[in-house]
Amino acid sequence: KLAIVVVMLMFPDAVARLTREREDGLLLRMLQSGMRARTYWLANYAFDFTVQLVWSLVFVVCVYFIGPASLKAAPFQYYLVTLVVWSHGLVCLSVC
């Protein structure tokens, strides 16, 4: 049950970061100060991907310690590939 709570915490965190960026108008301010848009988006992507990956790893740790036996039986490589692809997809969708 704790794994479900961890998953529920991941989504609001991502949405909060997105709305904070939109409300603050940080991109506009960075462009006005001379930063290139590509640099801004690459840095934003790297940060968001890292945060999402950390949340995903917390989820995997919770699954291995308190999750059901069917999830514990899966090889770690499957989790790793799935979480990296999932994190990339979430971050890319959030930037659009």
C-alpha cells in the first residue's frame, strides 16, 4: 500500500513544477536576460528528468521492500528500462 502512496505523490509534484514555471514566466525572463531558449529547455529537461527518475527509484525501492511477490520477481533491468523510458516520456510531455 505504501507503493501506491509513493506513486500518488509523483504526479502532483510534476504538475506543481509545471504550473510554477508557467505562473512565474521564467522562460520569458531568461530570454530577456540573454539566455538561449535551447539552453533553458535542456536545463529544464535535465532537472525534471532527474527529479522524475529519483521518484521512480523510490518507487522501485518500495516495491522491493513491501511490494507484492509478483513485482519482486521481475528483474531489476526491466524496472530500470521501464522507468527511464517512462521518465523521459513524462518529462517530454510536460515540456510540450
